[in-house]
Amino acid sequence: MGLRKTFLMNITVKLYGQDSYVCRPDTTWERECRDFFSPGFVKKIMYSPVVFVRISKAGKFISGKFVSRYYDGLGFGVLLYPGEILESGGPGSVAFASMLDHTSLLPYPLYLPEVFSTEGNVFTFSKEEEILFTAATGHEIQEKTEQSITDASRYVSMRIGDIVAVELAEPQILVDEDEMKAGISAHFCENELFRLSIIK
């Protein structure tokens, strides 16, 4: 009996306000943006919005001069964290909090780099139709993303299909201990990226 070939990918995340990176397992990637059922030991969910890119060319120590050749699409998404672990502040708490399955809401299809270099295309993230976060495209956000690819590639080899995500804000509470269900959604360029419920 032959072995089935599996394809793995990294989700490398630049933490907000830090020159630090963590890698999320590919099991955290929620490809279809289905409802998230929180494990019983997680009472509080936190979130951080991100901009992310798909790596289209393998490389290591990628030069900033040529970084645009290494990705073919960008998107906005949201990372979820188990709040109790993230807020513990213990050694490795961010890495530990980044392991929970189906917590990387990184919707496909992606947008061409030209869309992100154009000023004013708006991303919004909402809970129960109330906007919690908004960001707009432009050269600044694209340059920040490209710099993150360059910096991360000093530590980890980039492979085709890998994702590099850049947190755009400090993680905040999304669902507290008393809430049993919450609906969340995201939009970009007037298109719905995802709509799902967090259920505890």
C-alpha cells in the first residue's frame, strides 16, 4: 500500500507592535469559514484582524527589492485566540494560544496586489452587525506586509502555498465568558468575506 502524499503549509504571523513572529499549524486554517464551536475549556475568545499574503515562490532571506515576486495575492482576515491562555502572560503564551484548531479565518479567493496598493479599499470586521475594526488599503499596508515577508524569511523558508499574516491591532475580547453565541462577519470592497457564529 502506497503512502498518501500530504501537503503542509506554514501560517507565519507577525505579532502586532512587536518584531516577533509565531507559526500557526495549518490545522488552525478555517478554509470554509464555518461556525466555530469553542472547546469547553475556552470561555473567552479574543481576536486580532490581519492582512495576509499567499507565497507563490519558494525562498529564504528574501530581499526587499524582490519581495513582490514572492506572493501572488492578498486578503484580510481575523485570528481568534483562547483568551485565558493569551492573557496568562506565561512563557510561550502567544504560541500556545495560536494552536487551537479552526482559529485562522483567512478567506479565499485572494485579491491582486494592485487592489492593495490602491488607496481607500475598505475592510470591516463586525460582531452582530456592529463594526469592531476597519482598515483601508494603500502603499503603507502593502509595504508593511512585504517587510514582514522579508523579515520572517530570515528565520523560516518560504514555500509555495505558505501564508504570512500581519496583525493590524492588539488582540481584543470578542466573546466574553457570559456570552454563549455571537455572529461575526467581514467585508472588503463591498464583498462579504465571511459570516459565521462563535458558539460555546
